Amino acid sequence: MKTRITELFGIEHPILQGGMHYVGFAELAAAVSNAGGLGILTGLTQKTPAELAREIARCRERTDRPFGVNLTFLPTVTSPDYPGYISAILDGGVRIVETAGRNPEAHLLRLQGAGVTVIHKCTSVRHALKAEAIGCDAVSVDGFECGGHPGEDDVPNLILLPRAADELKIPFVASGGMADGRSLVAALALGADGMSMGTRFMATKEAPIHENVKRAIIGATELDTRLVMRPLRNTERVLKNAAVERLLEKEASLGRKIRFEDIIEEVAGMYPKIMRDGDTEAGVWSCGMVAGLIRDVPTCKELIDRIMTEAGALIRTRLGGML
Ligand SMILES: Cc1cc2nc3c(=O)[nH]c(=O)nc-3n(C[C@H](O)[C@H](O)[C@H](O)COP(=O)(O)O)c2cc1C
């Protein structure tokens, strides 16, 4: 399949793996890229730029196909060493960066000046238009369904994607709720040039996370996610568990007085315990509603091949047959 996204990134299939904290290591990113999609390492999961440089080298040992690095610009007081991370990306020869969170404008010139293609993740049309205006090459449009941070507008992809298509000139991928060939065909029909998946790629053989996490995703339905940190306007969609229930009770009881420090225990620094050690109840962790569509743990190649076969059949047979 050829779309503006396959052309832009030099990949075989219009399928991206979104950056995921403590999930987007070399094993997963390389497996996605080797399967013809675009794998993405999660920059800030590496504690220092030097560790990111090592992770890029580990990914390069595993694939000679294009892969990217996610740089999430967090609303934190003490900023990570972004210039250092960017040096690691450029020195490592990475040519694709997925930015997310805050506006990436301050870093665009340096990245694009070095030949990097930048795709910015947005949860609203206005942010996507801003990304286009500042010169991003593409955007990833994340609907309300998505795992992680869906923003505060709560617009699902059935509305958000055609709205984005109406307004944007640059290519974009649909993100949030994407799982299979049906998702891809729907995303293309709604105006996207491909799709990006997070939660679905967690339940793959190569995702270097604990089996308990994969089992939790498979066991979950579309009713099992919750939105936390809404009162702080830092909403995150997570899989419900005991820690999430505790957090939501705290949010309800503290009401408008709530500060980040009140909930830090539940939300900060828990990912290694969950993703690496498999203690899925240790804290809150991102997961999309799409868990309800995930029933197996294929390899990335099996997953991507299946998506492309299903999408082809849908377009040729089901849709074509209706005409
Ligand atoms: C466990 C997990 C961790 C994530 N961490 C990040 C992150 O560090 N930076 C980021 O930009 N997006 C992050 N995301 C969001 C994904 O890149 C992607 O946008 C989202 O998962 C898409 O929705 P889906 O899960 O329905 O496919 C994370 C998602 C999950 C599930």
C-alpha cells in the first residue's frame, strides 16, 4: 500500500508504533520496522542521552530499516536534557522523530536542519494546525479513545479524523483505538494516511514487557479503562486496577484543591515495576479502550501482515462488492 505516510518515512506499510514509556525499547521498535512498519524508541525511558545513544545502537543492530525516536515534552518543572537527547538522536543517525506533549517549535530547526522528519502527536485539530504552521512534516492525531494522554477535548476519532482531514495539508496518521485491518481502512476512509498503534503493539511477542501486562490487556474489555488526573488537566487513560480506584477516590475527595504532589505516589516512577516486574497493580499505567479488540499475542510481523491482508480484502471485496 502506498500513502503519503509510506512515502514520507520510506516504509512498506502505513503503520506506526507510537512511543510508549518503558515499552518502546529496541526489541519492539526493530520488530515493527522489520515487519515493514515504523518502530519508535521512547526517548525519555532512557535516563540519560548516553543511554538513549546505546538504545539507538541496539536498535540499529536489530534492523537496517527506518525507525524513529519519541521525544515527549513534559509539563515538568525540571526539564530533561532535551538538547542532549537530540544530540544522541542526530549522532545516532536517526532520521525520524515523533514529538509529543508540548509544542516542539524550539527544537524543530535543529532537528529538521539535520534532515530529521518530524511527526508531532496532537489531540485536537487546533494543535494539529499549529504543528503544521510551525513546520512539522506530519502529525499523529490521537482521538479520545487512545491510551495515554487524550487531552481535554474528548473528541473521538470518528469526528476528529475527518475534521483533521478537512483542515490539514500535511499528512497525518490516525492514532487511538487502532487494532486491525478494519481500523486501517476506516482511518484511510476518514482521511488519514495511515495509523499509529500503542496498546495493540504491547500485546505482541517482541514487546519487552512482562507477560502479566500482556495478559491484563487481553483480559480487558473496552469498558475497563479509566481517565485519571482530569482535575489537573493532565488526563490519562489507564487500565483500571486497585491503584486507579485509590487515585480516583483521592481525586473525588480532594476536589478542586488537588495538586500533583497529592497523587505522586500512584502516578510517578511506577512503570519499571509494572512493565518489567509484572506488578500490574503497583500503580496506574496507560492503556487504550482498544484493549477490547485485543485477543492474542502475535509477532509484530504476524500482526502487520494480518492487518494488511485484512485491509486489502476489505477494500477489494467488502467495500468494492457494495458498489
Ligand atoms: C503504556 C503506554 C505508554 C505510553 N507512553 C507514551 C509516551 O511516553 N509518549 C507519548 O508520546 N505517548 C505515549 N503513549 C501513547 C502512544 O504513543 C499512542 O499515542 C497511544 O497508545 C495510541 O492509542 P492506542 O493505545 O489506543 O493505540 C503511551 C501509550 C501507552 C499505552
